[in-house]
Amino acid sequence: MNEKYNVYLVSDSTGETLDRIFLSLKSQFANFDYDKKEFAFVRTEQQIDKIIKECINLENSLILYTIVETKLAKYISSQSEKNNVPCFGILGNLILSFSKLLNQKAIHKPSAQHVLDDDYYKRIEAIQFTMSHDDGKKVDDINNADVILLGVSRTSKTPTSIYLANRGYKTINIPLVLDQKIPEDLRLNKTACIIGLVADPERLADIRRNRVAIMKDQNLKEYTNLDSIKKEVSDSKVLFKKNNWPIIDVTRKSVEETAASILKIIEIKKNK
């Protein structure tokens, strides 16, 4: 039986970076059993002392941290070593290496990445735009979008749109419904990156059946019928190919992976 670990994620900022790094790290180990506890905005030695004390009282504790202030980073490292608590600094060596490469001192300022600059306001604007254009709403201003996603129901259009919006891309998603025409402006659009999302019909049928069960609406037989779904997917592929729109199969892709593929397509389009 595998041992269970108590993982402490300690950050001097929001902890978002550390959480993503830990997510990538743990995915590499199939049998990693753990309890996770997160500490954000840790900026005093007293806060660190409290965390170390808690670690000492639990077996198999370990600390991962992103603390950029040099004195505090050294403190959590020394106190962990003193109390035999495994401790790993995520950014320390990387910042030091970059400092040497660039031949300049790092500012070691917590939350330096969270600034109210043009990029920040661009992301906020993109999120607002995307939320107001979800699921085919407000297609009259389609030419203002950076990305337009098309696909039949349950092809992850909304979560992918929100992810792209958080990266600063104004995104519209339009569901493809049988016998319903797509906006004419879509075929004429030359500015946005238009992408078709498809998925395996059997997988879509499973997802839709679960959706209907939650909704407790049994009057959606065609919505969950496999033959109907196969036709929907087939028709969508014909539409995408006819208009030379890139197609992404999301069947075995996470939202992050789908978004990464879309960002690659955007990059290729920009360089044409």
C-alpha cells in the first residue's frame, strides 16, 4: 500500500502558478496519494513558522513553495531543513539562472506578474465579450471576435471559450443545430480565427445522456440518439471542410489541450 503524503503549497502571491506546477508534477506519478493544503500571500516568518509547526505534527509532510523575496525564501528553506521537512523551491534556481543570463538583478517582488497593465485590461475585456457571446448570443457583432468556435452540442465550446478569454482572446461560440443556418457574416469573416470542434459520436451520446438525466427531461430522444448524433457530426465536418475552417477533435482532449491547439492555429494564421 502506498504512503499518503501531506503536501503544503506555499506562495507569497495568489498561488496560481504553484498550483499549476503541482498539477503537472503529480500527473507524472500514477500512484501518488496525497492531501493538499494551500497557503497564499505568505510574507512573514511568523506565517512560515506556523506552517512548519503543522508539518512537523503530520507524517510524510512536504513543502513546495514559490517565494521570490530572497530573505523569506532562505528562511523557509532553512527552517524546513532544520526540522527535517522536505522542501522544494520552484522558482529560486530559475530566477537566479535568468539573473545571470540577463546580467541584471531580479526585483524579487511578490505578485509582480499581477499588474493592472494593458494586458490585464485586455483579458478583462475579452472575458466580458466572451461571456456575453456564449452559445450563439449576439452574433450581430461577429466581426469583433478574435476567435469563433463552432460545433454541435457538448463539444466543449463554452469552457474552451472561457479559457481563451482568460488568455485575452475575444471568443464567440456558436452551436450547430440541425436545420438552423449559421450567420452569413461567418462565411465572409476574414479577421477572426474560425475553428470547428468535433467529437466521437458515441462519446457525445454518453455525455448528452448524462446531461439529460441531470435535467430530468426525457423528451429529448433525438438529442441523445446515436444515429442522429452521427449525422450532426458528419454534417458539421462537411460544413467545416467546405469553408476551409480548421477542425479539432476534442474527444480525448482536455480544455487546455484544445486551447493550446487553437493558439497554435492563431499563431500560424498570423505568420501567413
